[in-house]
Amino acid sequence: MAGPHDSERPQWRDHQADDDKRQTDHAHNSFDQMESLTQEFNAIRDRAEATLTLASAWAENFTNLVQLEFRRSLQAGSRIFVMLLILFFLVISVIVSLCGGLGLLGYYYFQSIYVAFGIFLFSQILIIGGLLLTANNLKKLLGFDESRRQAKEALEDVTALFKQPD
């Protein structure tokens, strides 16, 4: 005694079961997507925290480097100043003495006051040139060359980091 209504009921229940299964699958897919997004967000956050930690450490080290170079520059500048202050009067007397002695020797050998005076001036020029070259070499110790190099290197590293594909 199966009627037309009895055969339709199980089909209706099957459609409802299929709908429930689809909704459950959709809920699982949404949950999986949410879980995936959460993991991706956590990975990005961890990477940002690591980058911030590295940047903070680099900034501290860079500040220390600048301070050390500044102290080195101050020490080199003070040494140059003290050296030039002490040597100023000594250099004058030594230059005059050496050049006078060379001029006297020139006069003794050549019996000419003009040759003696030329030797006197030439020796002064050589001594002053040597002192200027020495001072120029000491000036190379002044400045922040290492800090500039480190800043350029860090900038290149950061730009390379942002250019990398994830």
C-alpha cells in the first residue's frame, strides 16, 4: 500500500540531508579559510616583530658606531690641535735653523750669497711641504666614513628585503 505520497517523503528527507551536508561543508570550508587567514596573519605579524627587533638592534649598534667615530674624530682633532700648537714655535725655530745652516753651507761651497739664499728658501719650502702632507694624512682620520658605509649597507638590505617576493 504504497501511495504516491510515501515515495516522495524519503526523497524530501534526502534533499534536506544533502542541504544540511552542504551547509556543514560550507561551514568547515569557512572555518578552514578563517584558520588559514589567522595563520597567515600570525606569520606576517611574527615576521614584522622580527624585523622590528632587528631594526631596533641595528639602530642601537649604528648609534654606538656614530658615537665611537665621533669620539675618534674628537680625539684626532684634539691631537692635531695640540701637535700644531706645540710644534708651531718649534717648527719656526727648526726651519730657520736648518735653512740657515743649509744656506751657510751653500755659501761656503759656492761662495755666492744668491746660491746660499736659494738653498735657504728651497729647504724651507721642502720642510713646509712635508708638514702640510703630514697634516693632510691626519685629516683622513676625521669624519664618519664607517657610519656612512653602514647606513648605505642597511638601506640596501632593507630595500632588498622589501623587494623579495613572499
